[in-house]
Amino acid sequence: MEKNKIKAIIFDLDGLMLDTEPVAMRAMAQAIREKNGREMTFAFFRQLIGHARSDTYGYFEAEYGFTKEETNAVRDRTAALVVEAIGRGEGRPKKGLNELLDLLDEKAVPRVVASSSPRSQILQKLRMVGLLHRINSLVSGWEVSQSKPAPDIFLKAAELIAVPPENCLVLEDSPAGLLAAKRAGMAAIMVPDLVAPGKEEEELALAVLPDLCAVRERLSDML
């Protein structure tokens, strides 16, 4: 991506800004165990990463026989357990996040959080870790017609800050998010979390970097 072409950064939240995916995995395992006594595998949880709740009902039905209402109950219980964990000091901002935000402040680059979670959960998490004041806007996957890997959420994010898609850079940890960025006409950097990138992700991403410290270093030469 050409120097000075980036006019805005779009952040995913869980697994990218916050170290919440391991927390969510433990919480969901507990919620499922409470519901029907069964254990959850990582392979099952992996399918859910980066996807909105509405896109995952089929997974829960196939694996556990849950109805939509039962799945909603498990997801709500999971969200409550995650909030409790954040309150105990888990799920903190990822290494390098604050320094990256400092760079964006210095360069006056706007930033939007685009997450598949409900708006209320996004706001609550950002408030709890003291980051809400550091973003310009946010959009939830519940507020667009199609969630990731459709481009809707990223196009809405760009619209909110009046920046053309081609001038937005997406930071993502999930394959679904990378594909959504591509479909939105945006460049994306992947910072892997629980899901290691494969050949497809490496081809979709402008770069695959180990952490947000590396992202900051890369962007310092691009902004």
C-alpha cells in the first residue's frame, strides 16, 4: 500500500485489540457444560471466530442439537462470563495496542472498531479496559444486513468516518475478517491469535505480523 494512502484504520476487537478469545473459549465451554454437560472442542470454537451469532446457529444445532433459543442462552451466558473475567483483569489490551493508538493520535488518523459482537458488548468491553475514549466510532455486526465475511461491516465503518474504502486499512485476526476486508476493497493486515494463517490468508493480507508492536512499526513508514 502506498505511503500516505491510509486515511483510517478499522480495528477488529476480540483477538485483535483485546486478548479475549481464550477467555471466550473458556467461557463458552463452561456455558455449554452447564447447559447439557458436554465438553466443547477447540475445533468447534474455531468455526465461530469472526462470525456473528446469527451465522452460527447451524453449528450449535449440528454439534449439540441446540435450538435457536438454547443457542442464544448459551451465547448470553458466555458473554456474561467474559465480562466477569475482564472484571478480574483477564482479556486485557493486546501488547502494543496503546503504542499503536499513540501513533494514530500523533498522525491524526481516525479509527473505527468493527466487531461482530452486539454494540452493548463492544461498548462494555472498551469501557472496562479504558479504551472507549481512544476510538472515533464503532459498528456492530448486528447493525448490518450481512456479517463477516461479507463486506458490509467494513463499508459501514468507512461510511461513518467518511473515508473511501480504498483509503482504509483493516486490522484483523480472523480469516472471515480478512475476506470481508478484501470484498470491501480494503487492504488488511492480519495479526493471528488463536487461528494460524494458511496460504489463503497470507495471500489475502497485505502482511501477516506477529503482534501490534510490529503493526505500529510497519505503519510508522506508511502514514
